[in-house]
Amino acid sequence: ATSDESGVGHSCSMPSASDMEFPPLPLAYAAAAETMVPLVHSLIVGNMDPSKVDADELLRALHLDGSSHDWTGRLCNGLLQVPVALDGAACAALRTAVDATSFMAGDFVAKDSVDRLLDYQLNLTVQSLSAIVGDSAATRLLALAARFHDEVSTPGLGALPPVLAAAVLSEGAEAPAFPEPHQIFIRRYSAATRPWFPFHCDDSSLTINIALSDDTDHIGGRLIAVLKDQVSLCERAEGTATVHPSSLLHAVTRMGSGTRYSLIIFFGKVCPQAGHKLVLCTPETMDALYPEDEGSYSCDGCGDSGHSLGFPSMYHCAQGCEYDICPGCHQVGRRRRSQSDDVGSRGQVELVA
């Protein structure tokens, strides 16, 4: 679905599979295609017009339902689609960077956590992104996270809740304006390497997906998503940023020809991978962070719910990620850290001093 800057999606059409030409699939993808249910196969492999698919039918085909997955009814008015979030020169520079990567080297080609098939992507940091596109362009991209929060109003993102900011400041740490990105990468698609990406939700809180190539530059390779009870097509020009909550169910359809490039920025990863600090929050602060009508919380160490633990004080991410550790698990973590000299280099969570 295309969407104006208010983030409201609109239905779009796409060429039918009969209008496209597809080369043979790589062996791993041919095997994956054989395991797909017919409806998913038609959408992903056959590039079926998504506007003809009922969202509920798709969720059932994927063995998902509204009781455990709320993306069709979540508090989201749509995608935030921002044209020319990156200019042509910046997009070209990022394409050149990933094209210069030797994917024949085993160090670069990893298996994706979603479908366990090979990824063709170049991982970046904020610093390396800035070095390629420039500081001002990188800053504008990262600012889209806060803009999405302001304009589309997804719960759980944006500036820290006042109660958490107060708890962080009471521990002598600086409250961040917005959770920092935990992963940035350029991904390249082609019919012979990574022809599609299956339906999935991202493992974070917010995703910024920038098209580094125009949809008209390749056949297939379209971004589709379940949005507002519809299966929609997101048509994008080079430099267009699509910002969405990471719980949005989405996929990339099969490539027929050409090369598709995208820049992905994830915000809000849980703390062990991000190296964030933790702050001890009182039961009252935890209650304010997790209102009763929005669900309870649990320890991300032992998995026990706040209720079963007796709603104690909890260690919560000082950067605003939804990551909580009970005092018992936190103490175990501190002991393990003291027993290993290199734990800190692996991103161990640390308590705010």
C-alpha cells in the first residue's frame, strides 16, 4: 500500500505472475517453495496481487490468529512512508558498498534467523553509515523513528516515560531522547541469490526500511504487509523510507530480474545484544511502565511473571527497551560477569552506577 506522510495506507495493484518472467529458483529456495501452503506460495513465489487476498485467510494459512498476534488490530494508523528520505547519491553509495562486499567469503554470508537461508547483507554501525552517506543524512534517517512516534503514535516508542526518566536520573544516568538503533544493514536481493523474504515480524520495536533501488528497476521483489486488516503492496521509489512497528507482518516477493537493495534500521533490541545499562525500578515505577490494561511484565531471565514474583522491584533498560530482569537473575548475571574478564566485550548488561 502506498501511503501519504500521515502514514495511512492505500490499496495498490501489481503485475500478475503471468506478466512476469522468472528464472529457475536456487535449490534451497525451490525446496522452501515446496513447503509453502498454496496461498502463501501464490503471494510470495507467484507475485499474486495482494489486494485479492483476505488478511484473515492469510493469517490462518500461516497458522496465526488474532488471539496471539495483534498486528491486524494494533494501535497503528498505517505506515509512515517518507519520499526522498535519502537522495540518489546516498542510495548509490550504499549500493556500491554492498556490491563491493565479497559474498564468496564465508565471513560475510550468514544464514538469516527467519528462514535459515543465506543472507546477502552488509552490516553497518551508525558511524559507518554516516561515513557513507554523510552525518546530516544519517541523522535525518535516525530522526524518522521519533517522527513515526509523533505522527503515527505507536505505543511503547519515543521518548522515555516520565517515570522511567525519573528513575534513570535518580541513578545518575542521562535519559536518552529515543532508543538507539541496535542493528543497521544493507540487504541485496536477486533471482539467483536471495529471491524473496518470507512473511515475518522483525525482532525489535521499530523498523526503518529505505528503498535503495526503485521498484521499476527490477521485476518482482515487492514489499507486502498485513496492515489494517488488509494485505497491501508498498510501492516505493528510490530513497523512500517505510517506517513501521516491527510487529507488522510483512514479506518481500520473488525476484524475477534486476537487483533490489534496501537499508534496514532496527530500534529497540533487548539489552544483552545492545549493551545498554539497567536501572532498578520500584514496583510503583513498574506499574506505571506497564499499565494493567496493556498487559503485565515478566523477567527476561527466568521468565517468571511479575505476578508470580510478587511484583518486586525490577531492573529495567535505561534506554527505554522493554527488557526487565528480576533481582535474582540480575545477581546471577553480576556473579558471572565477575568470573569472566571478557564478558564486557560481549555486550553484558551492566547496572547503572
